[in-house]
Amino acid sequence: MKNSGVIGLIILFIIGYALIAIGAVAAIIGLGIGLSFLISWSVKTIKETKLRRENKRLFYEDLISKYNLSITTEEKKIDELLKDAISQILAMQSLSPNIINAFSKFKSNFNQAITSASIWSNDELLKGVSCNSSSLTRHNISFEERRFMDISIYSDFSFLLKCKGCKMFFYPNFVIAEINCTYHILDYHNIELTNDECIYVTEQSGRLIRGASPVFYEYLHQRVNGGPDRRYKNNPSTPVYCHRIFRLNSGSFEMQFVAASGQTVDTLFKSLRRFQQDLKTYPIGLSKRIIDVNLSSNEYASQIRAIVAEHGKDILTYRVFINLLKDYKFTREYPNIISIYEHMQQHGYMSRLIEPDTGYSFLEDVKHNISPTINHDEDEMNTVLAFLGYGLQLNS
């Protein structure tokens, strides 16, 4: 009995050590697999970051060439260079209040269509492979209030459509597309939508897009016209759903999506075509520059310079500055000057304007930021902003 007990203990110890050894080996294998995944992810991330930086550089060079932009001599990171380039393009173009209002409606319609229905991207489509029901992915498109690289001009109006692998930043002037780490700037006049393909799926396929409604039913026994054959009592039906493929094209650039219903696609089509027509009716012109306003003999500009000289630059940030302007009877010739300066005070533009090294380029940014929210004549806007540049003796 004693020998059998000893043998049993020995066997238990052997089993215990074997389990410990197996656990250790499994832990080592698991750690190795985890490390390999971590290394693979790190290498992939580094490659994507490098590719994105290189493509941003190419995109920046294309913008410089296409729009004949000025090249900065300062040493800046590529993100800062791109911000400068996009800001230059926006500053070069003049938008009428009609276009601002039309873009607001366009944005509202897109928002309603995207958020009230399911639209999915398709990885196979993005790679240029023809679509079928088995290749549908579950990457939904989202509508966001964002702008390209945090460029603040028209920040209240720009919007983003985002899904896996692609982003589209919509501005009143153009669209910036980012897809698989490459960048494109698209003109609305060259953007086309096509939706001539459909995918028919059933619940049994497991590829049904959420939010879809059946367009017809298939029956186990059905007539030639598709209806149920009434001769069979046991004749189950299967709902069939129609998913619409729609493509956004501009030159060699193409993005493709799948929508749960045709009504959503129709809304997107009508919204885009209406805005394209508005752009033809109210074309975008070249913007006049603030710095080109001649103020050498303007009495109002001289009065603002006198106010700044007497009270200091900080006076621009206080309400008393507006009261001083009223005393000078500015509103007789420039009726919107008070509302413009009040808007600048409320949104902190005056505080930033009086910072060291602020130049006329900042005034251009301010002009394009406040233009959509204030009814104005462009010449008047340029003039009343130039008053501040003259009064603060800003650098060009």
C-alpha cells in the first residue's frame, strides 16, 4: 500500500511538472506570436506613415504647380506647407452669398441622406475588382464636421465623409479626397456620379446591409411573372433586397460605395447636381486682396491708426473701440464696419490680430472665415479690414 501511494505521488508530480512545462511552452509560443504581430503592426504603421508623408509632398507639389502658388522659404513640416497651400487657394477665390447658401443646403441634404440610411464601402471595389454579394464589407460611411488638416477657413461649412481607407473633405470651392494614403483635389464641375449597378441579396446570404427594405419576394413555387403559385399550400417566401452601387468619378480618381436603398442614392445625386448647377449660375471668381487697398490718404484708416497710437493695440479687443468708431461716424460710408469688428471681437480675431508678427495673410484668413456669416460687399470687407492692417502697421 505504501509503495502504491508513493508511486501515485510520483505520478502526480510528473503530471504536474508536465503541465507546468506545457504551460511554459504555450506561454512562450503565445508571447512569440504576440511579438510577431506587434512587430508586423509596427512595420506596417511605419511604412504607411512614410508613404503618407511622401504622398503629401507630391500633393503639395501638384497644388503649387496647378494653382501657381507662392513657395515659402521657411523650413516647415509638410503638414504646415499643405495648410499654407490650401489657405492660399481659398484666399484666391471669391464666393458669393448665393454659393454659400447653396453649399449649406448641399451639406444639409448630404448629412440627412448619409445619417438616415446605411451606405457601405467595399474593399474589393476600392481595389477595382467587380463587386458581388460575397464581397460586401461592413464599413459604414460617416458624416462628420471636420476639415482637411484643421484648415480653419470655412470651418463652419466644410464637412467630411469618412469610411475605411478613404476620406472626402467637402468645401464650397472643391473637394479634397484621401484614399489609401494618396491625395487628390477635385473640381465639382469634373465630379460625376454613376449608379447603374445593383446587387440582389437575401437574408440567407448573410450579406444584407442594415436598413434595407425588400423590393420583392421570391417563392419556392412561383409563376412566370414572379408571383406565388397558389396551387401549393406550402410555398414559403424569401425577401429579396436591392443594394445600389454608386461611384464618384473625377478623371482617373474613383471611389465606390454600396447603399441599402436607391432613394438614398437618388438624394445624393440630386444634391450634387443641384450644387453643380448653382456653381454654374454663380461662378467662383478671383478674390481681391486686402493688401491691395490703397489707404495712404484715407481719413478713416488714419483715424484708426490714431486710436491705436493713443490707446495701444489692446484697445481693439475692448468694446470701447466700437464706441470710439461710432464717435468718428464710420458707419456713414461703411455701414457694416461695426458688425464686422464686433464679430471679430466675439470670435477672438482681434486678440490674435494684435499678436507680434501677425501680417496681412491673417487678415485674409479672417476675411474668408467671416464672409459666409456676414452679408457684405467684397470691396467694403477688404477696405474695413485694411483699416486694421493700416492702423496696426502690419507687415505684408
